[in-house]
Amino acid sequence: MNRDFLSIVGELSLAKKILVVGHIMPDGDDISSVLSAALGLRRLGKEVMSGIDWRIPWYFYEFEETNLIKSYDEIIQTGFQPDFVLVLDASSPDRIGRFQEFLKKINSAVVDHHGTNTLFGTLNWVDTKFGSTAQMVLRLNTELGVPYDGRLATINLMGIATDTGFFRYSNADEIVFSDATKLVSMGGKSYLVSRIFENKRIEQFKLLSTMVEHIQTENNGQIVYSYLSKKDYESNNCTEDDSGGFVGELRSIQGVELAIFLSEYEHNEVHISFRSKDWFDCSKLAVLLGGGGHPRAAGCTLKGELPVIIEEVIREAKIMYDAQLKALEGVH
Ligand code: 5GP
Ligand code: MN
């Protein structure tokens, strides 16, 4: 067993007050990981608080336990003084927002599955072989002796399901299926996980339609991109939370290898999501632009005017696409 894993289990066993932290712009894996760890550690009698320095997308409140995740300000107001910090699914310190402050004073463990992780904890268990961080939390909880019931199993399953696109992506391997089986055998219900995403507002379909109108293609349709401006969100009575699955829709288009979705979530602040189908390494492009992620799913955030950012990102994407394609063809 990995040495850092065992050291982290040791620290968590000793700790009495633990702060569990997730990343900004949280996704299903992050929320699942934070909740599974926080609920698990509570069951061991620890005093636990969990925090994310970002608004939680509304549809995650389908699981009422999401209310346990507090904002940075709420945690500061309680005066909570943790003796250990557990950071989940975050690849670099900037990804946890203001919670970085805690890492300056208190020992921490970073548990993550991103190859771009900068190993910023006191202890770091980073393993890209896992399709989701939720699977790593399952291992921590199991080693710590956390008792599972159907509820905790469902919450833990949510991260595996969402980070593998409900077992459709290339990261849905044998370990993913066997971990999911384990959670289902402990009472996890995948239909409850799907409910989070089968609860759409009609405005989200209108927003999707605006996104579809903006679709552009490059490289004979192998690169596809689209965008939504702050105005597009506002005129559809939506926020960036409502465009969660859009980049996946772009990738699903026939002949597309690289899909790019640019979302102006705040005026002159743009989040860019990259997704690829078979071979393009999105994480290299995201890192070049100051972000990170996985080979098939990565992202970054840029400040500036949307049209300028679109032009810059698409230019860099095309250059890297051609370079990676050339390298790939050189291999064959
Ligand atoms: P998404 O496109 O869904 O926001 O993110 C896809 C993947 O890239 C996720 O694994 C996410 O953690 C990572 N990612 C997205 N944006 C950033 C970013 O700004 N910095 C880093 N380091 N990773 C990111
Ligand atoms: Mn993840």
C-alpha cells in the first residue's frame, strides 16, 4: 500500500478536529469526496467541518447533506481551529481559494487523482490511476473503519458516477466498476445519483439553445467550440451552474476530437473547459493556459474580454492540436 496513504490514515486517526476542503467551481466528484470524507470522519467521533470557497450548484442540494458544506466566511465565523486539513480533488493551492490560509499554519493532506497536481500538502496521496477522488476517499474510509450505510454509499457513489460520465468515459475501468459494485452492495443507489441531473429547469434548455447557436468548428470539424457570455446567462435567467453538461454535448458531436466551451461566469472572467474523445491531451493545453486537469477533461480560467479570450484560446488550441496530431502520426 502507498506510504502516503498510510501516513494520511495515521494522521486522520490521531486528529480530533478536521477541516475537509474541496475546490472552487466544485463538480460532483468534489462534492461527493468532501461529503463522504466529512460524514465518514464524523462517524468516527471526530469534530469535522467541510468547506468550499465557491457557491455550490443548486442541483447538488438534491442531496440534503450538501448543506454540511460551508463557505469560507461561515467557517471563519465559527472560530473552528482544526488540527488537520484534508484537501480533496484539488490539483493546486489556488483551486481551494481562501482555504489556502489554513495550509500555512496547519498540517494537511492532499488526496487527488489529477496528474497536474503540484503536491502542495504536508502529505500528498496523488494517484492518476483512479477515475475519481471519491474512490480514494472510499479507501481512506475503509482503512479508517468508517461504517457505511446506504446513504453514505450513495453519496460516495455520486463522485465515481459523475467523474466517469456515468461509466461512459475511458476512465471507467475495472477499479471503477469494482468500487461502484462495492458501494452498491453497501446500499448505494445509482438512480438517486441520476436524480441530481434529471431535475433540469426549462431555462437550461433555452441556454443550451443559445450555446448551440454559437457553435463554431475548426480543423474539418475535429475541433468544436462554443461560448456563453455573462449577458447570455442573464438573458436566459441562468448562471454558470446551469451549463454544467454543455461541453460534453459538444464532444458528443460526430467527428469531434476536441471540444471547447468558454463560459463568462463573471464579467471579464472566463472559465474554459476542454474535453477530448480519443487522443488529444487536454491537460497540456490547460496547463499552458494556467489551468490543469486530466488528458480527456481539463480546464482553466482567464481574465479579459470574452472575444479576445476566445481568439487566444482557439489559436493556442489549434497550434497544440496540430502538434499533438503530428506527434501521434509520427508514432504510427
Ligand atoms: P471542468 O472543465 O469541468 O471545469 O474541469 C475539468 C477538469 O479540469 C477537472 O478535473 C478540473 O478539476 C480541472 N480544472 C478545471 N479548471 C481548472 C483550473 O482552472 N485549474 C486547474 N488546475 N484545474 C482545472
Ligand atoms: Mn475528480
